[in-house]
Amino acid sequence: MKRTYLSFIAICFVITNAIAGGFQVNLQGQKQTGMGHTGTGLLLDNSAIFFNPGAVSFLDSLRGISFGASFIIPRTMYLEPYPGNYTSSIVNHTGTPFTVYAVYKFKKTAKWNVGLGVYTPFGSKVQWPDDWKGQFLIREIDLKTIFIQPTASFKINDKIGIGAGFIYATGGFSLRKGVPIQDSLGKYGEGKLVGKASGYGYNAGIYFKPNDKLSIGIDYRSEVNVKVDGGTAEFDVPSSVDKYFPSTTFSTHIRLPQTITLGFGYVATSKLKLALDVNYIGWKSYDSLVIDFEENTDKLADIHSPRMYQNSFIYRIGAQYDLREKWSVRLGGYFDSSPVKSGYLTPETPDANKIGITCGATYNLTKTIHVDASLLYIEGMKRTDTNMETQFGGTYKSRAVVPGVSVEWNF
């Protein structure tokens, strides 16, 4: 039981990632989100720092800065496998991933652009009722990560731009779960873990615009080797079993997946733009979980547990239409295939294939300041599975509504 508990900690830290395959957060630009989160092959704004650094050199303004946030409102239901009478659902909450982008061009004719992106590509909160049937697997997990990406982009000629950015990742997490030992009042124990993590990676892209109608982009976001050192584990259990649940520290590391994106943009008319992106997510890098505990007991051994995630694809499509001088509207959608194989589904990541439907709009307050808004609806497919390691099974059904807004100033 102790072994199972602590192995779950690192699982949550690594893969509880909000609203895409493997729960990865894909909310890095409001214009892009309104168009199915496309943007690698179609240049829309300063968010190109994330979507394709090679396109940043094609931005017209000398300077620009934007601030944005999304509000994730998830719902997940659980149904026991047999006799099928018991149900539970996660506690209502709202996640708030954010973005900040700034770009700078030294002069109008310069071929170099530099920029800085601060965004949250991994992060989530999942909370089940403390007394639900899976409380010994999870009660609550709260993960926050921030990527900081200084970026440089170079316009080789009027048709090709290249760019790259260094990524420093930082964040922290906390986790609670029940311990199946009761005190004299019948109350189950609880364990809580807290840790901080950091890692490094990079983002590189090529932007190709052969003519005024067509644009093509390729973006590569590297694996980020995230390390946790000195994470703390504390337990609230009856004093009679304290020696089996010592407060201790642990370390672990995991490679967050690489992402390769091929994108296309097409200017159909002076008012209509179309976009298509295909993401290839290298989730196979997460094949096992290894945890090293500072203190070991008879019931607390270091862990090596297989996870065997598989690589996955996300297919995205979007459109933007300029209604008039001050207004633009957007529509989009995507299909996101789950990387979680049968036999590995868990209540902290009840992942399944998902369909996303998006819309959005821009209002130009002035020639240099505009407000962008988006709305994303995610419908997860119903999925039934039993985890091979814990033998906890059931049927899960998830959905989410995600409104978002940002303000951009170009000058």
C-alpha cells in the first residue's frame, strides 16, 4: 500500500496536464484557440513565439506585448464496474493557465526579431471527494508549471524565416490521498506530498511563405527533462503505525514529451483565412516511472514501475473571417487521440480520445490595441478500463468548457 501510494505521486506530477492527450494544456494563444489551436503555419500574432519561432521575424510591428488567460471548467464522472450503482464526480474548480508574450524588432528593416514567452503548457488540478471509492489512489492533485522562453527569429528572405527559443521550466505540485488505516474514530489516514521541479528544453521552427496565399510551418518542441529533488512526503496516521510511514524526501525525473507540428495557412480571400495543423506528440518517452526515496523501510522501497505510454496525434482545423474593420470571428475543431493504453488508466488521468470545438473573436479597440476572446468545448469519449497495477477499474466520462481572453498592444 505504501509503495502504491508513493509511486502515484510521480505519476501525477508528470502527466496531469489539463486538457489534451495525456492532459497536456493547449491554450497558448486566444486567436489560435478560437481556430482549433492552429497557428504553426498561419501567422496570427505574438503567440508565434510558442507556435513557430520562425514566423516571429515576419511580424510587422516593431514592438508588441500581450497578456492572456483561460479558465478551465472541467467535469469528470466515475461509475463503478460492478454492480454499477456507485458514481462519483470531481469537485468543481476552475484552472487558470496564462500567457505573456513580448516581441522586439530593432528597426523596421531589420531581419532579426527577439522575444520572450511565459506560458503554462502543463498544469492541472483534480480533486475527488475525500470519501470516494478511489480515495486510496487519489483525493487531490494540484500541479503548476511555467515555461520561460527567450526567443530569436531571423528572416532569411521574404519567403523563409527561422527561429529558436531556450526553455526553462519551473513549477510545483501538491498531492493528497487516503491511507487505508483507521483511527479510533474510524477516520482514514492521509498522506500529503509537496515538491518543486525544474528542467530545460528548446523550441525551434521554420516558416515558409512561397506566395501571398500559402504559408507552411514546421515547429519542434523538445523533450523537457523535469527533475524533482527534495520533495517531501508527510503522513497523518495513528501513532501505532508511525514507523511504517516516516516523513521523508524523494527525487525523480521524467522526460516530458517532444512535439512535432506541421502547419498550413491559406488566405482564401481578403477576409477569409484557413489553417490546418497536425501535432505528433512523443508520449512514448514516458515508458516507466522511477522514484528514489531518501529513507527506505520494509514497506517503502524505491520504485521502478512501467507506464508504456504511446505516441499520439492531434488533428486541427480552423478559420478566421474579418467581418469589418474592428471585428474578426473564428471557428475551429480538433480530434485528440489518447496516449494512455488499455490497462494503464487511472483516476488522476482518466484520459480518452477527445473532440474539441472552438470559436473566438477579436475586437480592435484602436489600430494598435485589440482584445481577443475564445471559447473551447471538449467532449471526451466514455472509457472503461481496469488499471493492471492497482486493479482499480471503472467507467469515466469527461468534458470541459474553457473560455479565455487576452489583450495585445503593438507599437
